[in-house]
Amino acid sequence: MAKSGKTTSWRRTPLWARLCAVFGCVLMVISGGALVGGQALMARYAGAVETTDLLGGTAAGATTKKVSEIKGPLNLLLVGIDPRTDDQPPLSDSIIIVHVTKSMEDAQLFSIPRDLLVDIPPFEKTGFRGGRSKINAAMSLGSSVGNGKHDVTQGFELLAKTVSQLTGIKEFDAGAIINFNGFKKIVEAMGGVTMTVDQLVKSEHLQPNGKPRPRRPECADNSCEHPYIGPQKTYKKGTYHLQAWEALDYVRQRYGLPNSDYDRQRHQQQFIRAIAEQALSKGVVSNPVKLDSILRAAGDAVIFDGAGHDIVEWALALHSLDPGAMATIKLPGGSVFNGDDYLGEGLADSADDFFTAVQKDTVTTFLLDHPEFLQAS
């Protein structure tokens, strides 16, 4: 895709500032720039982010490559989760893939619908024999470690295998789990985020003052599709500076939207670009106190597997990538029913052509021929 006019200023941005622009959710530590006097500071922040094996030791070149050998094309898997205790099975609320081209100058971002019906492969660690279900169940099915306990990092491994099977991406080069509560702290440290709301959205979960909506008594067991009552927080079309709780609430809504989860995916992708661009603004880059708060918050929000490399090393490797030029993709699909019963979501056949383009690193050419896949910005 064509580069924006921001590329020059981006390349002059210090690495410590670029760490704020983690791809949308704190990972896409896109980088480059001077490290003058900053090595110790960067080591501190890199160490603050939990690093562990999310991909079952299959991430390309795990623990063997030098930073200079992190080369495109690359595929990175980002998963957003609600905070849960270790006695609750985790569910992947958002599944996002970032494809970085061979040139390491362009990237495409696309979401997998959380309710997509897929074949989940067998998983020896939990004794799961495989089966067909919604893709957001994969993390839960892979997370059991016995005695009623669950490990979200082990669950990520089965989810990655499921996404690989769906997309044909043989293995991911890096992965990250983003805790929504932790990410909220990052947005709070940034002072909120300016976003364009592209359609009327009513919150299923929150009142206009940000407090939770009351739950109907008969829905205490989570058996109701719409368990909440009372006034709803409403987001009208237009450009606004949203507080952290408003931004996170807005991008998580799907009920009542014409295209349900597909609209939510678009809003999440718009949020990713907005937060990345704001992280590079003068109000953040030139404010060391705000930067410190943001980077510290990142340590509470992210679990990262960089195939043997920490976030700073990935930042150095991706020195030419500009988040402002990142293309956001909408995968075609729709709801699947059995009579009146909703089963989940299904992708159109043309999605397979897009996945093939990802495998071959020909997405840029594919988008020229199929502009309908480009998401509205």
C-alpha cells in the first residue's frame, strides 16, 4: 500500500517513543531511531513485559535468530482476553493477525470473528480429541492443566494451531495476549484517545456514567442473551476524544449493530490505528512522565512470545514500518443458522483467496484486484 507522508518523521522518532505504538494493543512495537543513552531504559521496559512460550516452541527460529535475522514476511498473532482467574477457562474476545510484508515496510491487519465456526484440532496436552466449534472456544479447550485450573498461555497454543489450520499460515513468528483491563490502564496513561465513531452504538454493558448496567435477576446464571437493563451509554457518529473506559467499551460492542461482530472488528482496527498514531504525537513523545506511565502499564497488559527476542529487539527489526500506512482488512462472511437457531459465523469462499495471498506474501497485489477487502478507515 502507498506510504503516508509520516514516514520520515516516524523514522526519526526515538525507540522509547515507538514502544508506545505497540500494534494497536501493545505489541506492534514498531521501531527504529536513535538509542542514544536509552539502552538501560529500554532493557527495563522490555523486562517489565512478561515473556513466555505461547506458540509451543514452534515460533520460527525460536531463540536462534539475531535481531538482524528477523526478516519478512512475518505473521503475528494478537489475542485480547477478559481478565479471569486461573479457575476459569479463558475465552479469546478478539483475534487479530498482523502480516508484515517481505520489505518490512508495509503491514496488513485482519480480524478473525470470535464466533467463526471452525475445526479445532486435537490437543494432546488436555486430551482434547478435536471437533467443530466457535473459534473463541479454542483457547478454553487448550487451557486445562488439571485440578480445575487453567493456563491462558497453554490455551493460546491451541488457538494458534486452530488459526494456522484456518488460514494456512504454517507458524506464527510472534504472539501476544492482551489483557483488556491492563490495556485500559495504557489508554488512561495516554489521557484517552481521539476516535471517529462511524455509526450509532449503544453499550450493552455500561450506563451513561460508565457504571455497569444492572443485571436482570433471572439472568444471574448468564443464560440470557441480553441480561442487562436500564439506561445505556450511547456513542453517536462523529469525532470525539474518548476516555479510556469509553474507548474500550465502544470497541467491544457488537449487540444491536447491523453487522454485529464484523462492525466490532472494524471499530477495533480503527482503535488500533488511532492509539498507535496518538502514541507518536508530540503530546506523548515529548512528555517523559506520560511515556513512563504508558510503558509501565504495558508491562501489566501483555504476555509476549517473540521467538526468543524481546519487545525492544522486535522494535529494532521493524524499523521501517509505519503504523499510519497499515492497511486494515475486512474478511467477507455472515451468520450461519440451522432453521432459526444461530450457530455462529462463516467466511465467504473468497476469504480463502485472501489467506492464500497472505501465505504467498502477495496481499498488496491482492488488494489492488479486490479493493472490497479494504476496511473503511
